[in-house]
Amino acid sequence: MTDQQITSSKEAEIELFSLAGNDGNLREVSPSFAQLLGITVEEISGKSLLELVHPEDIGNIVAGIAELEDGASEVLMESRFRQSDGRYVYLQWIARPLPNSNLWWASGRDTTEFHRLVNETADLKARLDLALSHATAAMWEIDHMSKALTLESVASQIIGVDVSALPKSIASLLSLFGESEAEAIAKAFENLATQSTMEISSFFGDGPQRRYVSLRGKVISFDRRNRPLRSVGLIVDVTAEKALEEQMLKMIMSDGLTGVPNRRAFDQGIRSQWRLSKRDSTPLTLVMIDIDNFKKFNDTFGHLVGDDALCAIARALGSQVNGQDEMVARFGGEEFSIILPNTNGDSALERCERILETVRKVQVRQAPDWNFSVSMGAATALDFPKELKATDLLASADRCLYAAKESGKDRVVAKVVDTEVSPG
């Protein structure tokens, strides 16, 4: 990307308003600020700023205005502004005085999504703590001489068997797990004898009865030759903990608006697939996608309708990926990316053409006559010499994307690394 392209892809500042003195009345209002609140410039002009913010934030704003009057060159604030539907949007904004004037102006950015993620994370942590406080645990004991295993009766609730059928040996315990899980747990018990401690977690069971348990133990007595005689430990049902951890991970790795993987997930995905493709000598294609004329769409219908359009196009793109290895991610703003493992140049072009057709059929209820389209850049790596890196594939796909936009949009330009392929 050029510096200009990188700048345009960042979250743009919103010009908010200019104010006079400490009366708080709005003298000038930018259309973008009025649109963010869902009202017109005429409706908001002349109003007091304090009428638009959450009552709890009024004190901070008054204090900020006082700092400006006292000569501060700028004041950073974060406030909740009320939208026309009664909901609040968070804005982080900087107020700066105008030279030779008693006016000051402010610009800022929407931080609502950040606060939503913070609140969701706090909620998930609270639920995780609750799950841990209610976790079911049972004691176990091993006699290393006889190989006998003794489990507390409450273990029957954890592993889903009758008390009379509780395992009485490590071998019978292992039979409850799948082959690969049993192998790892057997290894952990072997290490217990030499390392004196163990801790391992694993799934077992199927369907609704599938559980996730943690086995933790320690040798507590040895013979004269320092061989283990007796070990004790816990088997803990941490299914709820595991589910919440996975939910937190999904939240962290997902775009808050569209629900598809986010840039963080994309970065991990492309690095992982690059290593796998290089190891297996299989082709890898990366597709960069930009929604055509999206700024005009937002200016025409507003950002809330723009959000609906982003979600609709994300669903359309998601319908064109197959299996767990392929990924569609929101790269940023109106840009998306698709990772296509084991896909050569010809196949990549075919897939991109189908994506173009799919996006052309997207409709948004609030803008039924708008014809959506995307520009696409696809880059394919067939060989993986040492000097070639995943970032080179991304840069190549990015160049193809801008070539597609410059040549008329609503099309794909594809390239096999070092070998041009005719545009679609």
C-alpha cells in the first residue's frame, strides 16, 4: 500500500463542531456529526452541547471547557452522545481553541465498538469466574505398586458412569477417552512417575454428553530408591470454563459488526496457511476485496445503513468459502480478504468471478435500488523460495486490487507471483 492508501484505510476522524466561550452552544455542526447522531444539521445547530451528552458526562465536559478558558492548547475527552433513537454512541474527541478567538473546535472518533468489546469481555470473565466456582471436582489416588486407581464417588458425575462402574485402573480410565486423547493422558501418567507432577486437559464423550476435564496430580510418597509409591490428584469438570474460553477467543478474533474473522484472525490465518502450503508444496491464493463506491453509499444512506450493507456483503462472501481451512475476514473499513489454500491461479479466477456475481445480487432493504459491486485483487503462490514471504503475497494481492479499481471496478485482477494472469 502507498502511504495515502494506508492513511485512507485507517479509522477517519469525525469533524464534530465549533463552540463559543463557556455557554456550550453549538455554533457550527458538521454533517458527519449530525449524521452520526441521526439528526439534521439544522436540528442540532444552536443547541447546547450538554443537551446531547449522557448526564454523567456533563461534569467532565464543563471541566474541559474550563481548561480551555484557562489557556490549555487542547483537551482530550471521551463522552457518550445520545442518538435520535435513544441509544448512546461513545466519542473520544479533542477540543482545541481557535487562534485569536473565543471559539474552540473539536474532532474525534467513534469508540463505541471498543467499549462494547470491553463490556463483553468483562461479562465473559464474570461468567467464567462463576463457572469455575461451580466446577465439579473429585479426588483420585494411585497405588503405583498395584497400579490400582481409586476415585471419589462424585467422579461418576464428571465422567458419566455409575458409581459401581468407576474405573479402578489407569487403563480402564483411558478406555473412556478417544485414541489420541488416551495416548496423551497415558503419557502424562508415565511422566507423573518420573517428574512427580502432572496436569493435562482433554475432551471425552460425544454429542450432548461431551465433556472437557482436567487431570492434575502429584506423587506424595516414595520408596527408598526414590520410586513413586502413591499419588493423589483431582479430576475436574471444566466444560463450562472451556466453552467460555472458546467464546472469548471467538469474540477476540471476530469482527464486532459483521461477525466474520477480524484482522487479527486474518494475520494468524495467513501465517499458518503459508507455513502449511510451503511444507506441503501446495498453492495458496490470497484475495483482497474492496466494496466499490462505499463512501458514496454511506453519504447517501447513512452509516447505520452502511453497517447493514457491510453485514450483507460479509454474508455473501462467507457463502463462497468452503471448509475450515478457507477464511473470509474483514481486513478493515470496507475491505475484506479471503484465504484460499490449495487453490491455483485458474481456480482462483473462477472463484473470484463467482464472488463478483454473488455480490452483485446483494440487496439492502433501506437501499433497494443500489447496485453493489466489489473490486478484487488475487495473488497466488505456486512455489515457495526462501526469499518469498507471506507479506509478499499480501502486497501482490493489494497491487492487483488497486489495478482492478483503477481499470473500472466491479472486476478482478489476478496474478500468479512473478507470472501475470489476464484480468477477469
